[in-house]
Amino acid sequence: MSGPAAGAAVAGTATDVVCLGESMVTFLPSQPGRLADVPSFGRGIGGAESNVACALAAAGHRAAWVGRVGADGFGDHLVEAIASYGVDTSAVRRDPARPTGIYFRTATDRGAGTHEVAYYRAGSAASAMSPANMPYGELFAGRVLHLSGITAALSEDCLALLRELTAPRAGRPLVSFDVNHRPHLWRGGNADATVLLDLARRCDLVFVGEDEAEEAWGIVGAEAIREAVPEPAVLVVKRGSAGATVFASELRPGPGVPAAARGSGDAAVARASRLEGAGDASGPAFPAAGGAEGGDTVTHVPALRVEVVAAVGAGDAFAAGFLSATLRGLPVRDRARHGHLMAAAVLAVPGDLTEPPARDHADRLAALDDDAWGRLRLGPGWTAAGRPSEEVRTP
């Protein structure tokens, strides 16, 4: 995939989503097997937040990626490669004293017992991100700021930066947070993964997997996760092959909205209204609760059946699809379905990124009735337009 080929750009000049985090050069094996046995590697790019930015840009949104890379050839490659997807990289900082992070991985699925990943990111330029050296003006320039728990694990300075960005303040954009718990990053650190729970509670839209909530926090089940993370207006609990459960509440004041900023109406509601754009009749950014004031509507959306080529980048793609549909004001069910569709596109290719389905193609699939959605079977090449007869297959 190169450039924002899929979907029409959003009218206007404002940035839709700013993504902050580390991106690294990825070395992909030429054949399956142990890293010790692989004779050569191809070069790619990897990074949860830059993956989201690339997918959003390809889906027709104005996306920016902000981070730090070394003043080296790998840094040049990252900035150029991410920009080639249509992502604004003008706020990326170069560090002459620290290198760009790299990593190697085997060709097998991350869930397989033989899968190996070798990271060389300690002391990287990105690990030096801090409240003192990042461009707050650019970070707050979008309608949404998307963050990840990976950044919090890189260093104490990176954790301090995320605490600053999620702190209550007037004028803060809507903050999206993907927990993205990576156990190996937290081993031996001064903090532990429970800080991710604190960060999640300060945000407006949160993505978390059931498995990572249990591993990081010891919390089991979607309802228990919502009880532990009650403040975000929208909590998306990813349940693997079982699908996703979305808890959506009224945008009630919480840690992300200072009392001084609330005025006569909730400041978060105002942020959500700006997110949708004037005159959008497709619904509020986050639906009002159907029950008692402050309660949740709970929407479960089954996952798609996909012929998986590699389970890498699917979580980032899901977040991008959900955010894309949120920016467009689609109903909660369709937001989750667009997340599943974007994830299915990545699952059907070897790498972290791919060309997403064209917007009208994805919209047609997301609008299917429940029975037709349940009959979808998607494999390599499914995103190609003009093949509706191959999209829906009976079991």
C-alpha cells in the first residue's frame, strides 16, 4: 500500500487524528523458522500509533504521526515511509544522540509458541520523549489525540509525557487510548502495568483486550473491566474471536474534564460535537445512554471469520477502523464493524499494514443484517472491490 489511495479526504484543513508513539524499523524474515536459521530479512516499518495513522490516512482522513527518531538512515526511512501513506510527519523530532529503534521477528503468528521477536529499542530516540521536548501545539492540533500504553512503558519520561497529555485541561482534544499491554516492556522497570489503568481512566475513548486486562490488572470479563474503567465515554473491550463489546455512556464529566472547563454543559460533549462537524445528522459522537442518566448502552458485535495470514497489526487496524467510523458519526454497531473490517484486511496479509477496503465497500458490509454479517468469510484479496459474490459465503 502506498499513499492514501482508499477513501476521499475529509473536507477542510484541520487534522482529524494525531497519533503519538514510537515507530521502529521492522526486519521481516524471508522464510519461516527460528531467527537463528533465517538467512535474510526484508525491511518494513512497525509501531502501533504510526500503524493507526497510516490506516486512517489510507481511509481518507487527515492523520499526523508525532514521535522521535534518530538522526540516522533508519530514522530517514521511517519518516519517509510513514509520510508515503499520506500521514503528516512534520512534527517528528530527530535526535542526534540516540538511535532509531529496530526489531526482528519470525514469520509465525505472535500467538504461536515458536514466535520470536528481538527488540533493539533500549535507549532509542523515542524512549527520550518527555514533557520537555515534545511539541504540545502539534499534539493538541487534531480533533482526536490517539495514544498507546506502549509509550508509557518505554521510560519514566515517556510515562510522564502520557500523564501530562491525559491530564485534565481546558481545550484538550478527545483522547483515544489503546492499552496495548506489552509484558516484556514492563519487566524490570520502575513502574508496572497498573499505571495503564490510571491512564485509561483519564481518557475519553479506550480500547482494551480482555486478555491484556486480565494479564495487566487481574480483571476478568468485560463487565468487570467497565467497572474498573468507568470514566471513559466509550470503552471498547476486544474479545478476540468472540468479537468486541462496546460500553457507551453519556459524556459525563470525569478525570479528563476539569471542573473549570465544564461550564453549563459538559466540555467533553462539546468536544464530541466538534468531532462530528456541524449539520451531521448521523448521530452524536457517543450516544446518550438508553437507560438511567449516566448509564451505559452495551453493544456486542461479533468478529468476522477470516483466513488469517499473520496476526500482526490487527489491534491497531481495529482502532483505526473504529476511529474512522467515529469521525464519520456512524452508529456504535457500525463503528465496531468497521473496526473488525479494518482488522480483517490486515489479518489477510503478512505485514502490519495493507490497503483498507474502499469506503463504500466497507460501508456495504457494515450495513449487512446480523445473519449476513455472520456468514461473511474473508480471505486474502477480499478488499478488492467488485467481487461482492465472493464476500458472503455460507458455512
